[in-house]
Amino acid sequence: MSGTPTITTAISTATTTTLRTRKANASQTKRKPLTALDVPEDMSPQLVRIASSLRTAFEKRVWTALCQVPRGQVTTYAALAAHLGSSPRAVGNALRRNPFAPQVPCHRVVATGGALGGFKGKWPRDGEGITLDEKRALLRREGVRFDDAGRVVGSPFVAFR
């Protein structure tokens, strides 16, 4: 699979475009709440679970946006953060606390370079999160491909609404 572009090139352009567009449109439009029509059909029940949870508003925003990432695709911490007007670290922390995994698919978020990211490493603490091996297996079952170095191959999902 060498020679196949990884996620790095695509995310750099997509994130820059997203940030410019967001800044240009920020004063013109107010973001509408995400509805069941904005997510794949199998994610609609997850929106209800998220909305009825007693978690923070930010965590709910992260998990709700995450429901837009289709099966078999990934996004990046940076792309999700740009969409939410936040930081990749804050997004990662919210994903780490996702009580609805894997149905709310935090495993579909990877680092900008296509690496799996710091997703609890191989040793989950306090039963929180899933290991990198489990994350890789979940992504493979969904059809996500990896290069010889273990990085995700392809362009990240950035079409958040």
C-alpha cells in the first residue's frame, strides 16, 4: 500500500478550508441543531441516548457530531475540533469519556497523520475507553484500510453540518 496517500494531506487542506469558511460564516449564520436527518439512519437512536444523558454540554456536542461520521470512514481530532470551535485535546478528552462506545463511534476519530492517536494506549485506566488493538479491529471490521506503518489510508470525513 505504499504510495497510497494517507489522511495527512487531505486533512491539512480540509481543516484550513473549514476554519476559513467557519470564520467567514460565523457572523452570518447561526448553527442549527443536528437532527436525525443529518446522521446515518443507524445513528438516530444514539442521538436520543446522548441528549438524555447527564453529561456536559460539550461532551454531548462532541458525541452528537461524531454520529455524522459514516461507518467505514474516519475523521480526525483536528477536523472534529475545527467543526466544534474547540481544540483536538478537548475533543480527545470528551471521546475518552464516551459511555456509549462503540455505538457512538469514537473509534472513528484518528490523529491528523492517520495514526490511531492517543486513545488510551494499550492499557485502559479505570475501565474507561477501548484499547488501540480494539480500535484497530473495529475500524477494520467497518472496512477502514491501513498502510504498512499502521496509519489509516484515505481522506478523512469533514462534511460536518
